[in-house]
Amino acid sequence: MEISENSQNRINLLPEHLIDQIKAGEVVERPANVLKELLENSIDANSTKVRVTIINAGLDLIAIEDNGDGMFFDELPYAFCRHATSKINNFEDIYRLNTFGFRGEALASISSVARISCHSAPRSSPEEGAKYVIHGARTVEHSKYSTHKCGTSTYVKDLFFNTPVRLKFVKSGQSEKNALKRVINSFLINYPQVEFSITWDDQDPDIYRAQEHTVNRVGEIFKKKSRKNRPEILQSYGEYLGSSCQFYISKDASKGYSGKQQFLFVNNRLFTDKKIHQIVIRNMEKFWPQGLTGDYIMQFKVPENEIDVNVHPNKTIIKFLKSNEIFSLTSATAKKLISENQDHITENHALEMNEEEANFNSLSSALFNQGADNIVADNFCGGLNLQRFQNELNQSTDFHGQSSLFGENASGQQSELTISALGENIFLFNHVERGPYFVDAQVFLDDACEQIDIDNMTPLLISEPISKDISDMENLAQYMAMGIEIERLDGHTCVLRSVSHVFEDLPYAKIATNIINGYELLKDLELQVNEVRKLLSFTSFYDLVEKKIAKKISPKKLRKLLK
């Protein structure tokens, strides 16, 4: 193919405003990113009062007004230039940061995809302030601004007005609002000495007065709207080799993660870390009732030269120089909280015992088919193979964490979780620390299907014919949301073209037929252990426990069922 030489094929330097719009995608993915950057600027400016106004989940307006240090007339435009910052002077300063911002990218990125108006007055000479207006990286106004109060007011309007394609990737209004609330709560927690006023749309403002002690602000964050009083909050403190950890948890617990306030901070910076989160959840199993979780906050103080926040532009991914020490500190602080609150553990243990008794009765009914209308009929498909069940138990030498049911991985080490098939789509999940659980594969698969993504389908090399008279199937597109792509070849023939990543390692042709016929996904199917294990990539074992898809049963109760 010949390529004609023209201007479209030549390498050209992009204009600055287009560069800013492209780079904005790294910093400004959603309104919550804008709010986070503006609040960080207010805190870095030593503000003691911050007023936040948000309209239409931040797409129409995000306004931040503070009483911080402010900026002079001649330096305000620099705040909107790329890589202009007062936080660092050389590369080594990145590892000695005691402020949030340092890249000098945030305001430049935000101003390239929104309309911004900023008023600022310096603390030392508020009459020498400035007003700066910038729309889509283009300066509209720069004028003098004189007032008697110091501080900065930034109004971000019409986010993504010049990049409408970005709006397609903005999630639902409620989802964006939840993300904004999480950002706000992170600042409320870490800066109790700062007074915040939060206004959503046309609602009355929520006022958070300055607090002397962090635990008082934590109580405000943990309080649910459905409750009149704040929940009981427990706390613990730990130190290890120059690092420290302050840990808060609520005594209340519930199913799922919806509405939970669970935060990790290092040096007042919000971050995410799956391993630290799992350490917290595992340790708190002894505190919260089985299958439930509550609110928690863990605040780390680590020497600045032992963390790297320059991993991603959103600065929520942290690299620890001594990660193993941080993991040990996390576990030790959680264990300390548990040891100091044994009375609460006794209460929760009683609730857990009642739940185990209910699971035992359900499994007993399943094993011996005591009626079709009992609770097991709704939660377990098929019956258990008692002989296989007995064989599995006979292989066990010690069901308290040392069972031979635990397999070995390629390195010869004991696996954390072993899965054994005990009957038709009923499996024993035996965890090295938690012990045995029963899981119904049908319920497990139904839960995994909640993660079906029509943009992540796996094309089939050879299309599978659908064994059904589909002459009355007019709306084939409806099946995409269920994880299968069906194509009509003629008036009486359809084939399966692609399947969801959830189904790709399963007998997807039969599952597709069941979907079309309106049957349960696993009708006339029996999953194998390796297929069930692959489903754990969509719903982890710990999530199965929390959602009570995995039902706990004690080793003693298991043996009792076979007597």
C-alpha cells in the first residue's frame, strides 16, 4: 500500500493546549480527582477553614474557598502552568516530601478540561491579590484583586466541556458522588483541626467544626444517617522501627462493603493497598461477627525517605522501602486492639456459634434430604456424595489447620486454600487459618456473573451452535448482558460467537444453552475443582465468606454428620 506524503503523515509538535488536554487524562479521570487536588492545595496553604460546594456530582461546579496563605498577583498564573510548583527544587526533594502536591501538574491539567475562575490574596498583603480566569488552557482574564481577607477561592465549572468523549466514561451520578464523599472524608479524618463546610447542590451545608482529638472526627465519619448516636469506636496505637500506626474501628458490623468507611493513610495521604487491607480484615475476624465487616481507619506515620509517592499521577499508590515492616506493624497493631478488647470478642463469638449451628442444621438437611422446602433447597443444588465426603474426612489428620486436604503448590509449600468436590456442585473450601466451609457452585457462579463486562468478551475460534429452536428469539442483544454473544445465521440457526471472561474456562456452550432456555446456569452440569478455583479470580474466598456464599462448619460438626 502506497502512503502519499502529506501533512497528515509528518511528525509535528503538538500545541501546548492540546498537550495539556492529553496529559489531563493522567490526573483528571473524574470529578473526585479535581476535588482531591484542590483540597490538597488548601491544606498545603495552611488553611484552617475550608468551604466546599459541589453541584451535579462535580460536573457543573466544584468550588473550594479557604483562608490559606494565598498568592500574589504575579505568581497566580504560574499555578496553572505545567511543572510550576513551590514544593520541590530538585529530584531528591521527592523523597523528603511533607506536602501533598509536588508535580505542578494538577491545576494545569484541570484548567485544560474545564472553565476555572480563581481569586487569591496573600496572607501578608491581601490587597495585592489577583483574579485569574482560564478556559480550556486558554487565559481569559488576569486582573488585580484587593480584599481584606487572605485565602484562595477556586471555582471549577463545566468539567470536560471541551472533551465530551470523556463524559462517556464518567460513572453514574451516585457513583461519582460516593467517590467525592470518600475524598472529603479522607480530609475530614486527617485534619480534625480544620473546619469544613460541605454543600451538595441546593441542600443545606454540613458543618464539621474543628476538633481537638481525631477520634471525635472519626465518630462523625462513622456515624450512619439511620442512627441517632455515634457508634462505639475502639482504637489502638503501635510503633516499630521509626514507623507508627494509629488504628480506629467501629464496633458495628454489617454485610458487604457498601457504605463502609475503610481508609488507609500514610503521612496523611490516602492510599490503597490490597495486602494491608486483607491483613486488617483477617485480624478483625476475631472481633467482627463471622461474615461481617465494619468501618476502620489506619493511619501510618513513616519517614519521608522510606516511601515513594511518585508511582502514579493520582498519588494513591505508595511504595514502601520496608514493606514487610509495615505489614508486621499493621498486624501487630490490629492484634493489640483485639487483646485490649476481649469482652467484645466474647459477644461476637456467641453470635458466630449461633450461625455455625444454623449452618450445621442446613447441611444436615442437605446430606440426608430432609424435605424439599427447607432452607437448603434454596441455597444448595444437588446432594452430597457421602462416600466421597467420608473419604475426604478420613484423609484428614488434624482439621485445625494441618489437614492433608491442603494441597501443595509447585514449590512444595502448603496451599492456603484447598478445594474438594463433595457432590453435585457442592465443594469443601478448607482454609489453613479459617477452617472448612461449604460452597454451592451455582450460587458462587451467580455472584461471579455480577462482574460480566460486555466490553471484555472472549471471541470463540470455532462458533458453537445453539441447540434450541430460536425462531422466536428476536432480541439477541439482550444476551450480551448475560455474558454470551449470539448471532443469527438464518431463520432457524444461531451460533455462539463470544463469551464473557467469567465463562471462558467453563463449559460455556452448555451454560449458553441454559441461559437461553431460562434455566439455572449449571443445570445438568457438574463443575470440577479446577473450574471452581478459576472462579476465585472474580470473587475471592474472603468475599465469599463475607457474602455468606461460603458457609462455615466446624470440623467437629462435619464428623458428627457422618455418625
